[in-house]
Amino acid sequence: MREGSQSWFRRFLGDTYSRTEFWGCLHGFLDKKDLGPTIVHFDLDSLNISLGHANKFSVASSLFEKDIYNCFNIIVQRMRPVSLTIASFDPTGEGAENIGDIAVGSI
């Protein structure tokens, strides 16, 4: 697991071949911050393709449904979300109905 970007926001990059505890990384990062009002953005094509294809850019990853639920729970506990965008969804993709269910269920 490594952090991307040197700016005030962070993205956490997993590994295709090993399990990544995204929620643990997010929790550790937020323990050091007091962010207050926050904009949250979630790209559905970051989910593992075994769950379905959100769009043509979907790739193998270590991000699963449980990870998204855990991350959103941490976000609600540790931040004050004022906006949520969920992006990059093509409903014609293979298994897209599952990706849609995950997106709706996560919020």
C-alpha cells in the first residue's frame, strides 16, 4: 500500500495481487487530520472486476464491496461529508447490475 499525491488530499493505491486494508489506511490517515467539511469522490471502476465491470476502464484490483462499506463508515465517523460523487459507471458493462447494487448499498 502506498499513498499517492503530495497534496492535501490522499488516494490510497492497493496491489492487484495482495489484500489491502483500505479502511485501515484511511483510518490511520484520518487520525492525523481534522478535515471538517469534506467532498467525497468514489470511482466505481476501482472495484475489483470479479464484482463486475463498472466501465471499460475497470481493472483487477484489491478493492472489494466490504472495503467500500468500511471506508464510508470511517468517513461518516471521522469527517463531515458535504458532497458525494459516484462516478465512472456504464450500465451496459458485464456484471454492471452488481456494481450498481454495490454503489447504492454503500451509501
